Amino acid sequence: MVQSGCIKEQVSFYEEVADKLSAFRQDSRPLLAKIKNVDRRMGISPRKYLINVIDPFTVYNLFNAYARTSNFQNRQHYMSELKSELAIKAPVPTDLKGISIRSAGPPTFYRTSVKNRRVSAAQQKEDIENLWLLFEAARVLESDDTNKARQTFMNAYDVVLKIPGLKWSLTNGLSWLNLQRYVSLSEYNRRFIQGQRQPVFEKVAALLDNNPPNGGDYLELCDDCLNAVQSEKVPYSSLQDMSYHAWESHGGSVPDASMSDTEPSSNRDSLADDAGVGSNTSVPSDDGTGEKRDGAAPTEATNPRVQEIFEMMTRRHGSPNVILHGAPGTGKTTMAKQIAAKIIRVPDVAALAEDDFRFDFVQFHPSYDYTDFVEGIRPVKAVDSRSGFELRPGVFMRFINKARKDPERKYVFVIDEINRGNISEIFGELFFSIDPGYRGLKGKVKTQYANLHDDNDKKSSSNADKDDSNDWFYIPENVYIIATMNDIDRSVDTFDFAMRRRFRFVPISVEDSKVMLSGAQIGQAEAFMDKVNDEIKVSGLGSGYCIGASYFVNMAQGEETARELWKNELKPLLIEYQRIMPESDGARTLQDFEEKEDQEVDSVEPLPE
């Protein structure tokens, strides 16, 4: 059982946060400013999804979701900064076990998009007002459990439950306000309650078989759970103690982001615009193909194919190595990171930066080689300030060494633009180990520099461990590799056929990429995209030369005109395409289209005098 002191810390801190938030009921703008102050001190990039007001449940979710992993340090760090900003006197809990978090979905409780379409600011503010009304009703009910207070709570609850995507997560938010009064019906707790097989929980378990309960059923459920723990008929001293046991019963790890606390992310943006949170990992924009301009960040709406590829990689006898390939601007890198987030069980792309221990990202290029990737001799500065050389592991070897020490958890390595590097030179003897059929010790190889490994590193405690010494290198079964490549990139003429056998190639089409588009001008952007791609196909170039949706994101959102997009991005790209087929009918087709389009955009949007 959790020590009473730990529960007391949790209850005191979370309730004092609620007390402090109440002061911002009439005007939440100062509260939002304080959140931004915390973010700056934490090194968190601006959260582009936030508007000029905020609700209390979203505030709780920002620090609860800051580290949706089994490591609580980031979460406690954020809570410490928030404690200072809000002048909270209660200590930050030293133990966060049992406190529910959203296992999926965006950081906000108010809607930001529905079916990949952005909602209006007026709708967002209406959601925020309704969330504040529920917050007030819940606080009143804690101290004044009357029929009137209950009815007010139930009405407010039922209104908020209609916000797309919240589902069971609404009960998580209520539990944060008062850990001893409101039950969190997270995936963990639902499974735990349904598995109790005790008469006192039979009625409660029956309410969890279908969709989230309405306000009346939820209050009845809370009452039943409270009566159970207070009657001593169950071995839990409080609701929070029960939640801790639920957490422990599932191994103390965060639920898979695909679990059903929220609606599927294809219906709501994951909105991980703050993907640089506390990260030392270099993550290039979009596909790394150069197609995404400054300010043209694709929305993080999840492509429906992400779930398909995730299942293909993680099912029994699936493929742990995949290459996403397609035309420029189709969001391959974004998809790779979204798949990685699902595999390592973090809720969104932003959380990858927080869990960079189990996620890494590199981008290949023509000068990238074995010493960068696996290991090699590097210049170093000795203690006596004299220069020297020593063997240093590359980025992939460092990553694999971490994964080998942590076999119970999954690790994901993303290689952007894999075909821009010399694959044979970069991977070397790892061609053998990377094969899905040769994961683990059966795929062990000696690296080119094995004879230079420190003798101390080669020692092992038993004969059985000798195969695991630093003389040998292998890729453990808990490592997944996701790569991206452009079909039209000719910086490397051929892709090694030995490597082709070791990866599952997954095509990403320009149609797949349209999920990135949202905004008031989405219809015009899609029509322009189709128009340009139709001309590319007529010219004789293959579908690999079509242009993906990331080029059209700003136009869809009304931040870029068709003329600006055409003059700055699309026309220069088509000119480059013409160099592939000089003096051909296809080139002349594109030239004619350019001239026609120049006239059309200038007639609609004439140049300023």
C-alpha cells in the first residue's frame, strides 16, 4: 500500500493547484502568461495550439502530460516551476504513482480540430467557458453535497462530455481537482475495477462496459467507490490508494497511446507544435526534403496510415524495419515520428523529445559514413592538452547499447533521407545484423574496429556472457528502425538490394498527405494541389514527382496566397523538373503550364505598384 505520507503529498499539491486556479475564473489571461513563463524556463517551444484564454483542466494536463512515461522527473520539474509561478505552498509530490494521465490525445481539453478541420476561436472559447463551469460545479460539490449542487454538476458534466475527443479523459481531469472525491476512469482503473470480482464493485464494473457514463451515473459511480473504500470491504484506504494499485497491477508503465481514453487521433490533432520540448535531438523539418518553408509547419493530424504501419511493425512476425517512400512533401518524416511515438508508448510527437533516451533521429547525406553511424577513430584533446585519437561509438551504436541494457522496453531509431547516404559504406557489416531474422545474438558481428575495444569492456562475469562482450555487435529485438526516402532523389543512383531485403517498403502517396491540410482555405488549397499534380502527370513524369500537401499547408490556413506559393515554391520546382527532360514534349507541357499559371495568378493577385 502507498504510504499515507505520499498520498497526503499528492492530495495537498493537486488541491492547492485547484485553489490557485480558482482565482483566474473571471480572466484566465494572466494564468496563461504564467504558463508561458514556466514553458520558457523549461525550454519548451511556444505552444501554437494555445489561444488567449485557458481552462483549468488543460493547465493540469500540461504538467501531467509533460512526461507521459514511467520517468516522473520531467513532470516533477514542471510542477516545481508551476509551484513557484503560482506561489503554491504545498511540496511537490515525491511520488506520482497512481495519478492518472491522458494516454492519448492533444494537450488541450477544449477542441482544436474535429476530423482534421480547425475549429473557430469562438467555439474554443465556448468550450473553455463550459470547462470552467464544470470546474466550479465540482469544487462546490466537494463542500456542499446537496441535490442542487449535484444537478449543477451533472448538467455541466454532460455539456463538457460532448466535446469531441474527451471521452474517459474527462474523469481524469476531475480526479486531478480532488484525488479523494472523484474517480479517474483511466484505462488502468477501468481494467482494475472490472477485474476485482468483488460484490461491492459489481455495479461500478457494469457502468464501465460501454461508453463513458453521463453525469448522474458518474456521481453514482464515485459514491459507490467511496463507500467501498470507507467500508473497509476492500483493501484500499482511499480512492487514490486504489488508483495506485491499479497502476501497479499494470506494471507501473504508461498505457499505450492507442488505448481508448480519447477518440482516435485521426479525429483530433495531436497538435505537437511544441516538438522541441527539452530536446537535444536534432529533428529536421518534415521530410527533410527541403519542401517545408519557414512557417509552413504541417499540422500534426495523424495520417490514418500511421495505425496501419504501427500494427504492421509490432505484430508477431511483423517487420521491425520499414522505409516510408514517396513524393516530396508527403509528410513522411512526420509520419515516422508519429509511428515512433506509438511504438514507445508516448502520446504524441512532442513527447518523443522528452523521451529521447528511447528515440533517436539522424539524417543521412553523401558525406555521412560508418564512423558517424557505427564507430570510428576520432580526434580528442588529451588531459595534457595534447591532441590525440581514440575509438568513439557512433550515434547508432550508442543507441543500440542503451537498448541492449533495457530489453523490456521498445526503442525506435529514425533515419531520414536514407537513400542520400552511401548505404553500404554507412552500415558495413551491419547488413547482417539489421536483418529482422537475425536480431539478437544470432546476428552478432564483429565491427571493423573490434580489435581496438578496451580490454576492460571485453571482460564478462561468466562464460555465458562472453558472447555479449564488446567484441560483438548485435541489434536486439526491442529496436525498431523507421527510414524515409524520396522516390525522385537521385543523389544516390541505386539503393542497395541487400538492404531492400531487410526493410519493408511502404509507399506514401500525395493523397495520403492531404490529411495535413486544414483551415478556411482548404478547398482552394486542395484544388490548386490537384491542378499542379495533374499537369505533372500529363508531362510524363511519374507520380513520384507529384507535390505533397506540406507545400500547401500555409495556403489552406490563409497564411499564404496562391500567387506567393506559386512564385516562391511551385514554379521553381517545376523549372527544376524540366531540366530532367530537356527539349522534350513533357518539358514543353510544363513550360506552357507555367506561362498560363503566371498570367492567372497575376490577374487574380496583381503585383503591387
